[in-house]
Amino acid sequence: MGAPTIFSSWQIISAVLMIYLASIVFYRMTLHPLARFPGPKLAAIMRGYEAYYDLILNGKYTFKIKELHMKYGPIIRISPHELHVHDQSFLNTLYNHDPMNKYAWSYDAHTAMGSTAFTIDHQLHKARRQALNPFFSKAKVNAHQNMIQMYADKLCRRISEYTNTTFDLGAASLAFTQDVANEFIMKKTYGSLDREDFDVAMLVVLQGAGKVWRLNKHLRWYGHLLKALPLSLLSRIAGDTLTNFLLRLHEQYQDTESQLKLVASSTIEGKKMTPRTIVHDILDSKLPPSDKTTQRIYEDLSTICNAAFETTANVLRLVLFHVFSDPVILQQLRSELKSTKSSDLKTLEQLPYLTSVLKEGLRLGGGLSTRLQRVSEKDLFYGGWRIPAGHPVGMTPFLLHTDDEVHYNAQDFIPARWIDAKSRKRSEAAFVPFSKGSRVCLGMHLAWAELYIVVAALARRFDFEFPSATAEDFVCDSDQFLIQTRSKGHLYAIPTPTKPS
């Protein structure tokens, strides 16, 4: 019998491939441990369902998940391997201090394996987090309130330069959070508030960074390829904005390296004289030598700093727009601020209406726009459903924050919801802008302190008009891991000094 023809060989290959694909479909639809959970069949069969909303529709899967819950119920299968729950009663089950890993498929896509925030393994995260917790404690943040106030005053001086002139308050908000975070973490500022344009290039890059994350989820080589390319080549193909960002990251790496060398070479007395940064806490911790390398520490620092920038700045923009666009809210806030002349953080934290304004900003603009998955070592239970161990299940706090069945008129900025005892209890049950449990946001206390101090300072000193902005500009319209809105971080404002009363 003669050898098979090329044509018949391709037929055999095609047939084998079809059988293989059919077996995958059959397994995922009938035999897979998640097969019994409701959801669209195409999502159960292939990740391409999610990829369509992630890549083709530019970060719309979060909103599709919301639609799927309305159709299929509070627990659904959203991919061949993953479940999603939309019910605030499940928050404490999923986000606590039990041993749970993060979902590697999603978090490894950040290509920052050394980062504490993106560490997959529960025990490794716990060890890395213990080294950082003291640095970000509430007591440590409170001890730096004068530094935060200094940058708030600097922001006010810069805004005064634009009296009766339009400028980008959104970029200025990010410049403020950048300078505070870098000073707090590294005892260094990159001078964002000093730049004429408030370092707007950083805003542009951070607003688009989620695209790299989404691409790398589905094309696992993409992010690693970008990191492997030499800076000189990236500079030629990336454009000025991304190049400036890459240069900043390179400078951060050099600063990390310099601090490591300084700490290593200093005497005991010299170390006492050197301003203490987060690098000192990591090097003095019980972490193994492999976690004290320049690359690992740099990945931690760059992730912590960048997270501290845009998440807090996004809340600040939203709060400023709504406060200065609503005379009733502004008047009530100013009346409360007039009751005390103090700018002390502990005093500001006791002001109920200011706190309510900030909570409302955190509800609508805080945290992430994507789901936060966990992989449990043991079975979890939701109602009558058993979620098998080892399978990722997530929730999306942003969807809870904007659900009318959880918060009345959820899309509206209503600080009063946090004053009334009944509505406050209802809203607090589903208020998780910093997540919960062992993975709660490391910079939570710093974010609160920044918001208290800067919002009080601006409300006392300025009035703002927003000639082109609307409330819809600050509604999340794309999942970029961080919340992205139609304004893409910009808020053009015309400031005037407040009139003495």
C-alpha cells in the first residue's frame, strides 16, 4: 500500500484536531467540576468569550458580567475555569484571612512577579506583607501628616497661578498623589507638582496601562516581550509619552539600587542618620535573600507607588467635581469645616459630613474596576452551591458599589446616605473600596489621609467651575484594572479664591 498523500494527511490532522476540540467542549460542558453552574455556554467553552469583551470591546467584560447576573442569578460561570458571585453576603466568605491564593492567570498578567500585591501564593504574600505592614500603619501615616499637608499647600499655590484661567485639575490631582506617595515611600519626589503641565504624561500612560494587562491575559507572551525589549528600541516605537514613563520607571529602578547600596554600605550610626524608607523595612525583615534583590524590591516599589497614584487621584477628581458642582453639598461641607480651624488629621477624621463625602467618592471611584478572584484550599459554599476547592471565584466590588438594589440611586453622589443610620448600615454592608481580609489594600490609611487633608484644604480656599465636565464623565466605562472613565482622568477647571465670610 502506498504512502498517504499530502491531502489525506491534512484530512487526518484536521480530524484529530476536531476530535480534540470536541472532547474539550464535551468535558467543559458536562464533566468539568463547574459544569453545573449557570452561565452562557460559550463562556464555559472558551476564554475567547471574555477576550472579545476585553480586547475587541476595550474592557467591557465587567459590564457584561453584570448583565449575566441579571439573567442567570447571583452565582455564574464566566469562563471555563472561573465563577463569579454578586451578593454582598458572600464578601466575608471570600475575603478573609483564610489561606487563599490569587488567580495566577489574571495576576501574572501584570508581569511583576516580585510584587507583594500580585503575589499568588497565600503564604508567600503573608511573609512579604508582614515586612511592609508597619511602614503603612495608621500611626506611621499620621506621623507624616505634616508632609501631606505640605504637598496640599503646594497644590493650592500652584492652583492659585491659574486664577480665572482653565487648567487641568485632574492632572494636578495625580501630581499631588504622586509626590505624596513617592515622598512617603522613598523619601524622594519626582517633582510632579513643580512641572508646568503637572506631569500629565503620567496620567496618559496610567490611563492606558490596563490595555497591556488585558492583552497579556490572553496573549501570555506580550508583556514579557515588552519588558525584554531594550529601552532604546522602545523609545523609537512607543512615542514620547510612553518613553517618558519608561524613563521614570528606569529612574525608580536606579533609585532602588542606590538605596540598597547605601543601606548595605552604611555603618550602624550611618543607618540611623539615613532617612528611613520602605527599602530599610524590607532589608531588615525576615524575608529570605531572594526577596531582597534589587529587581524584587523594585517590582514591589513600582507597583505600590503606581497603585497609590491613580486610585487615590481618581477618587479625588470625582469628589472635587461633585462637591463643587453642587452648592448644597459645598455649603454643608464648608459649614462643617468652619466649625474647626484645625487641619489636624485626627480632627478632620471626626467630621461626619467630610467623612461622608469621602466615602461617597470611594464608593463611586475607589478601588478597581475588575473582579478580585480567590482560589481556596477547601470547598466554599454559597447558598445551596458548593464551590469546589482549587477553582477561582471572584467578586467585583465596583459592581456592588453601583448596584441600585444595594445602594439606593447608586449612580448618584449622595453623601447623606452615610449620615442616615438606616441607609448607612445598608451601604456599609457592601462597601469595600480597599478589599477585605488578608489582601486588604496596603495603602488604605495613606489614601484616607491624603483625601481628608487635600479636600479640606481645597474646599476652604477655592471655588471651581467646570466649563465642560458632566457627571457622566466620571462614571466608569472601561475596565483597565483601574477604573477608567470618559474623562480619562482629566478635569478642566477654572479656580477662584473663596470669598471671606
